[in-house]
Amino acid sequence: MGTKKWEEASAIQTRVMKESWPEPKVIPNGPCKQVIIKEHNIDLRKQIPKVWFTEGQAFITGLVTVSKDPETGEKNVGWYRYGFFDTHPQTGALYSEEKRKRCLQGYIFWNPPLSHIGRQFAKAVKMGKPLEVAIVGPCDPTIHAAACTDMPYGKDEFAFAGAMRGGPVELVKCETVDLLVPASAEWVLEGEVIPGTDELNWGHAHGMGYLDFGYVLPSIRIKCITHRENPLWYATTESKPPWDHQYIIFLNRYLLESIRSHIPEVKDITMPVPGITVIQLAIDGADREPEIGKRVMNALWSMPRLPGVYKFVVVVGPDINPYDIQEIGWALWTRCQPIRDSISQKVLAMFEDPSVPEELEGPQKNKLIGEVIGFDALIKVPEYYPKFQKVVEPSKEEVEKISAKLSQELSN
Ligand SMILES: Cc1cc2nc3c(=O)[nH]c(=O)nc-3n(C[C@H](O)[C@H](O)[C@H](O)COP(=O)(O)O)c2cc1C
């Protein structure tokens, strides 16, 4: 995107969201096809880099998935992980040779909370047929950014990526599935998600920093691998934060723009430390509508696929830096009465949250209902006070004067 700063990348994403997006262009061939490995020549154990940093099932963490709605043909590009089959979680025995060579376990949640590919797979299961997929990457970074953005179903992630990179994304036809993939990708794994293959995975190391007890997930059978000569690989950890997606989440301006289209006073949404979401408003005090902080928090929890990600929320005014934990703490401490100014509710949980109990067993084993709480740390004028106390802090000049004097004293 022509910048090394994520704030600038975020600004580009925000700008292009309001512009028209260039349609992707289909071209006859691309570097992703320099090497082609088909059917019985495939052995994932030998051909796919297995980069893993921690305990539990090893995953492919850095590729994005292209798929199509089996009913409407609507495309989706999403960022999902794929586990290698190795040892069975319960018996400790190795999976079959065929499974270890040709299959991956897809973290494409088709139980609630549904990912978009999960929605497509649920339809395919009803229709009794497999769902074709192409697992691709590393691609142009804008494609990865678009793939992990909470975009409405049916919006074209490739077109959005094209808008961010400043030109149409070039696509090529896959060899064995009816899908189009970025021509410049390093790797393409073509295959299909097979109905009826749900099983409990290995211990699952996840981004909240724990090894959980596993999920029931379907298998993907790989039909063809294509890649560049000397291809690059990208992997990220699934472990205690910080990790890559904490930074990738910062780039996700889609949610911000969706809320802002209803409540233009919202200036920024960020997660300066794991688990704490800060919403900054552009105005505070008597300039804004009463109790807007609560309306904004309800808007945040009503938009995304997993509202439970936004488990602890703080709303601050324009004078508080939403990236500075000192300032956020001060705002909470001095502008918020914890009971009077908080709201909480039950929402769809972050399914990896170890503090949420599992509610269902068997094929639907998953976590469903979690809790969220938000603290309104805006200045409560006009709600409770006609005016608020003035902030006291030394001026920059005063600090510099004392600092210079102290340096002089110390050097004597
Ligand atoms: C590194 C990384 C790994 C992710 N892994 C998964 C995953 O395994 N399964 C999943 O459903 N979402 C995963 N996500 C989140 C999704 O990419 C995100 O919810 C995205 O909006 C999904 O696309 P969709 O809305 O088209 O389903 C991951 C995101 C990142 C950045």
C-alpha cells in the first residue's frame, strides 16, 4: 500500500471504502502456476512447509481461502487456518497415510458463529455435495487485509484489495476447481471440503494464548498444488499475544466505517492492549447527545460476526489518546462511575475464550453465549453535571524549564 505505517494503511483503507473498486481482471497464466502437482503425486507432508511454534496441531496460518456460494455463486475470500492431520487426539495413533498425505482440517466454522465460508459449506452439506476451495498465499498484502476484514457477505474482497493497491487484482483459473485465484500468489492449494467428515481436532493452540480441548471440524481433500519456483511462505503464531493478527485487526476499518455511517461522532476504534477495545468520539461534553457512549457500545456489539471479541470496551472523548493506556486508565478513573456508567449484555462469544463454558457437545460442540461490558468514560456533561472540573497539567514550557534547570544542577 506504499507505506510502512499501519495508521497510514488504515487511512487508505478508510478512503477507498467510499470509492468505486476496480473489478478483478482474469488473465491466461501467472507465476503461481510455475510448478503443478496433481492428485496421486500430492504429499502435503513433503510439499507444504510445516511451520509451527508451539504445542498442539500444526496449522497453516497465513493463507487465504477462495470459495463460491453453491446456491448463488457469490464469491468469498476469507482468512482461515488449516490443521495438518498427524496423530489422532484420543488414541494417539497416526491418521491414515492417505489422510496425512492429502487432507487438511479446516477451521471454517460452519456451526455458530458462522464464518462466510462456513455459511457456504452449510449450504453444500444440505445439497449433499462438496464445497470447492482454493487456499492461496502469500498474495499481495492488500488481499490478506481484505480477507480478514468483516465485510458484508457477497462483497468482493478482490475488488476491495484492488482499490487499496491502486489497480485491479489479476486472477487466473484454477486447474481442478471452478475458482479464480490471484495470479501472483506464491502457493495455491486446490481442493474440496467434504460433507460428513466432521471430527474432533487435535489440541488447538489459539490466539487467546491457550491450548484448548478441540473443535469438531470438516476435512478438505487437496486435489492439486500449484506454486512458484522457490516460493515464499508466511506463517504467524497462535499463542499468547502479541501476535500478527493483533496488528492486522488495527487495519480493519470496515467495522469503524460501518458504525460511523450511523454515528458520525465515532472517530476511532482500537485495541491498544489485548482484550481492551477503545472507542474514541470526536466530541465530548455538552456538544454531544446525552448518553451517546452507551449507544456507540451497543452499535459495536451489534455489527461483527463475533461481538465477544469486544468483551471490554471503553468510550473516551477527543482529548484522550486511544492508543495510550495511561490516558485510558486516567479517563476511566476520573470520568466514569463503574456501575452508573457501564452497560453489559450477553452476546455471541469469541469461541476461543476459555472463560466461556462449552454449551453443546457432539457435532455442534462449540461455545455460544458470552458476556460483554462497556464503560462510558466520557465527561458527563450534560447528564450529571452542568460543568466539569478543569484538567490540571504542567505546560510543556514549565516542564522544559525545570528539566533544563535540573540538568544544569546535576552536571555541576
Ligand atoms: C491470522 C488469522 C487467522 C485467522 N483464523 C481464522 C480461522 O481459522 N477461522 C475463522 O473462522 N476465522 C479466522 N480468522 C478471522 C477471519 O479471517 C475473519 O473473521 C474474516 O472476517 C472472515 O472472513 P468472512 O467474514 O468472509 O468469513 C483469522 C484471521 C487472521 C488474521
